[in-house]
Amino acid sequence: LFPGHPHAARSQFFGLLDRLMVMVSSQGDPTAAQQMLTLRDPVLDKTEAGREIKALQDKIRGVIEAIPPTATREDVLDALLAAWEGDDGHDVVASAAMSLGPALDYQFLLALSNRLEQTTDAEARAKLEELRTLVTEMQEQQRQSVQAATAQVQEVLQAVLEAPDAAEALRQYADAIDETFLGLLASNIDRAEKNNATAAARRLREIYDAALDILQERMP
């Protein structure tokens, strides 16, 4: 696989394959996702890069599974710092942090800052500071992603509202109908009802019901 290319290129192949699996699964195509999984697993076992990636994934899974739902933010911090001490520590912690997103909130950053204030060891402080940077950058990326998704959904809703046939327009934008779109519609309905805009609320509710029907039709 990838003759003449460096190890990094083979790693990129597995990363691309994983992203494609997530994409086709989210589009409601379990057959294509299973075909990719059937391709991926044997290649992971038969290539050096694949075996290394599989070992890294096992470490990441181990870190996540070792953190119980009842864990405090201090417990999560301890688990991440412990994982950082092992082989591939930075990569393991970075990937685990993505899966632990909801737990790495303001309270987590507060616990991390308190730990940093109490730590005098230079090496330990460096890891804490790097972890803080990693988490804050991850939060910023998530915030920007949410903003971009919201802006796109607002554009779709505006196009549907301006269309002569809202139901037909919804069909054209079927790929954009998801929980975010329904949530935006619901908030607009609530705002219209509070402002006693009865006609607007009724039209928005009709669009909401039609969007919900389309979403249900597209479910596997």
C-alpha cells in the first residue's frame, strides 16, 4: 500500500477512510459504511502503519473507558495527565479529548488552572499549559463549527421562506434538514408565538412538520 511513500502517507489514508466512514454513516448509508469497514480492518492488521494506528486507537479507547460517568473534572484531568506519560501520550490525549468534549468544559479548565497554580515542577507545568492550550483550541474550533453550521441553516430557512412553494424548496434542501434546522425552526416558532405573529407561527409550523416528514423519510 502506497509504495514509495512515507509512513505519514499511509497514516493519512486511514484517516481519510475513517472520515469517509463517518460521512456515509451520517448520510444514512450503512451498506457503504460496512464496506469501508470491511476494507479498513484487514488493512489495519496487514500493514505496519495500520498496526500502529490500531494500537493507538486501543490506547485512546482505554483512556476513555477508564473514565466513569460519575468522574469529576479532577478525575478527568488526572486520567489525561496519566495518559500523557505513556507512549504517544500527546496523540492519545489529543484524540481522547475530542471524545470527552462535553467533560472538557469551563469547570474542567478551572480545575486545570487551579492545578497549574499549585504546581511548581517545570515539566509538569509545561504539560498542563499544553493541555490547556489544546482544550481551548478545541473549544474554539467547535464554537466556529457550530456558528458555521447555524449560519448555513439560517440561509436554508430563509430560502425556503422566500420560495413560492415551501414544500418543494424543502425537498431541494433535504440534505440540510437535521436537528439544527429543526431547532432553528422551533425557536422561530416560539418567537413568533410570543410576539402574537399568528400567521407567521402557523407557516413556520407547517414548514417544521414538512421538514420532520422529510427527515423521517430519509432515515434508514
